[in-house]
Amino acid sequence: MYIPKEVERILFTGEQLGERVKQLGEEITRDYAGREPLFLGVLRGAAVFLVDLMRVVELPLEIDFIRTQSYVGTESCGKVEVDLMNVGNIEGKDVVIVEDICDTGRSLVEINKALKAKAPKSLKTVCLLDKPSRRVVDFKPDYVGFSVDDLFVVGSGFDCDGKFRNLPYIGVYSSVNNV
Ligand code: IMP
Ligand code: MG
């Protein structure tokens, strides 16, 4: 298996991720029975999660993408800009924000604010990972894959300066070997 030198250890294998995503899909399928939710993935980190999740949700759903910018390297710069891209009219829709991780919570607070202003019928958030110890604003995702400690992770969509998104697992990033 391809494990770059910057990956200190594997936190979740592809199998573990697949199993948990399947459970989340079942939960969402139950909770949204009879409805046709719109999944809004947050580019680029949540692209992998969205693709995995939507295929285990047994509902007539739609997908679209939005964008945020908040991170430089491994340090949050604190300012979040939300780009709703081409997302059209979401008034009256059951919107599910699909995000890779809730870290400080700033991105999801801003995303929720921007989308609420467009009057969806309902608005919920699903995150593959949650880092509750890093929170600086009050936010709790409705669905969480795994809660993790204050570690910087890469793989399965998670990047460090644009790299490692393609790893089929989630690993702990270490800059020690990265001269
Ligand atoms: P927040 O606004 O601080 O909650 O940060 C959200 C964004 O920071 C996420 O969408 C990720 O793109 C990025 N992020 C936070 N923690 C990690 C990590 O451990 N690895 C890679 N990206 C991360
Ligand atoms: Mg992100």
C-alpha cells in the first residue's frame, strides 16, 4: 500500500471508513424517508466523502457543491469565505451540508448562515470527522462519522497544502520526516 513518508500512522483504514459511511447512509435514509434531499458537498475536502456517502443513501437525492477557503498549511487563518458557486434556488428544499471535518467550526457556522439566508425547508450537516477539542465557535454537526483528537489528518479527501487527498485511508500527518 502507498504510504508517503509524511504519514505517521493510519487512523482509519478504507474498510473502517466504508463501514461507518454505510451506517451514516442508513441513518440518513431513515431520517429523510419520503423526502428528496439536496446534498451540498464542500469542495474540495468533502468530495470523496460525498461520493461515498451518496451511493449508500437509498433516496432520490440531488447533489451540488459549494466552496470555502480557510486554511493555509496546517494553521487555520481564522477567516472563512463561503462561495455558493452555482447553487440555485434552495427555497423549500431539504438541504444536507456534506463536509469533511468540523474543526474550529468557523466554516460550518458561515456555511449555515449563508444557506439559511436562502430559506431551505431544513438544513442539516454531516461531517466525516469531528474535532470537538478544537472548537472556537458553538457548532454541533447533526451527523458525525468519527470524533478525533487534535491531530492533523490527511487522505480520503483531507489534504495538506493540496496533497494526499487521494490516499484511500485517513492517516496522521507528520512534518517531522518532511524536510
Ligand atoms: P474549521 O472552519 O476550522 O472547522 O475548518 C474546516 C476546514 O479545515 C475543513 O473543511 C478542512 O478543510 C480543514 N481541516 C481541519 N482539520 C483538518 C485536518 O486535520 N486535515 C486537513 N484539513 C483539515
Ligand atoms: Mg474543507
